[in-house]
Amino acid sequence: MTRRDLLKTAPALAAAGQLSGQPASTGRLRAGLVAYSFRDQLAKHAMTYETLIRYVADLGLDGLDTTVYWFPDTSDQFLASLRRAAYKNAVSLYSIAARVNLCQPTPELQRAEVENARKWVDVAQKIGAAHVRVFGGAVPRGATQEQAIPWAVEVLKRAAEYAGSKGVLLGVEDDGGLSATAEPTVAIVRQADSPWAGINLDTGNFPKDGYAQVAMCIPYAVNVHFKGKIASESGAKEDVDVDRLLGMFVKAGYRGYISLEYEDNDPETGVPRVAAQLLRGVGKYSA
């Protein structure tokens, strides 16, 4: 089939989707699980990463967002075993979540945090992940947000230069501190001005007005953490409207992973339940 033939088939495919009851506007979303969902089990060694990989496959999810806090080590031997287990189960290890805090007020601290980021970029590359989650970090006492943003930008810009050389994206998560809300998180990414820097968009972390905050961040999203709850305009946590949320991503042109991050205390029962909701939504809005 030539490119011209392929383009001719596109309207017919769209029409077929409408006739089958699928939404006219489809995206390319993939459902994953954030390892943090099983933090207690991993911390107590009641679950290994290989077990978790098999669990992800059994749920029918596409991949695992690996939280590195519970890696036993970062030796080549362990990382290779992780990559092998993922391949054998047809699970993508597409992202790692690391403790990198961008907001560092001095050149010395900034250099140290860039080195920290470089270390985790290397780990990501070894397991085949193309994304590393980082944090905005805490605003130092006595400093203002306006002062802190350029400090974070400096670290992100320099870390992204290295990450880009390895084919790895950095995603700043909205998760307290400097990146608690959409405005400063977007500002950090925009000012870093790198094709290798974006937002790890956590839909459940905003303190209030969650849907509006998510909408501001979607154009910069390179990975998404999906939660079953989202903040209302008043700040109360309410059940997420999966159709509304995923529809926003598709309409904005986002393509990529939607990673379930479960934070309640019953992941054995809660993760399968919310994963089923996510899979239904992803199937509805994805080609």
C-alpha cells in the first residue's frame, strides 16, 4: 500500500468508527501501572519486580512505570533481569520514577542534582525506558516561587541535554513544593525550552480545580499518572469521570501512556477494579 492509498483509507476508517459506536475523535492511549501502587508490598519484599511485571501482564495492561525506590540495586545484572522479565511477558518498561528535585538554590547543589538525574537516565536507558519522572522540589525557606523557578529551570535544562543524548525524556511531576499546581510546573518546562523536557502529569495531585489544572498541563505532558480521584473546584476529592478526563487528552492530541497510580491501602482489590475502568476508557478513545 502506498502512502497515498493509506491516506485515502483514513476517512473510511473514521466513518467505520462512528458506525460502530466509537467516538469520532480517537487517540493513541496505552494503559500502564505505576509500581508505587504496590509500595508496601515492594518495601516489605512481599512482591518482587518480576512478580509485578507478571501481574501487569495478567491484568491486560501494556506496561509498567517503575518506581526505583524499591530496586534492590542498579547493577547491570539486576537491570538486565528486569528487562528480560518484561520482554518475556510482553510488558513495556516505559518509565522510571526517581527522586530528582530540580529546585536547588546554589550552583553546587544544581550540579549535584544534574548528576543525580544523569544517573537515573542511564538506568532508564538500560531497562529500555524512554522517560524519567522528576520533581519540582521544595522552595527553600525564605525564597519566593519567582526566585525558585529559574533554579529548577537550570537543573532541568542541563539534565535534559544529557537525557536527550540518550533518547530519554524528563517529566516534571505536579506533586507538591514548587510544582504543586499547573502554573509553575508549566513555567519550568516552558523556560527550560527543551524537546526532551515535559510534564509527568498526575491527574490526582492538584489541590483543587483538577480538570482545569490538567487541561493547562496536557500540551506539555510526556507521561500521565491516572488516579481514581480528582480535586473538585472547591478542593474536595471526587471520583474521576474517566470519559471526561480521557476525552480531554484525546481532544488535545496526547498520545502515550496513562499510568494507573493507586494510593489507597487495598491494592489487591483496588488496582484490578480501577484498572478495568482505565482499560475500558483507553479502549474507547484509542485507535
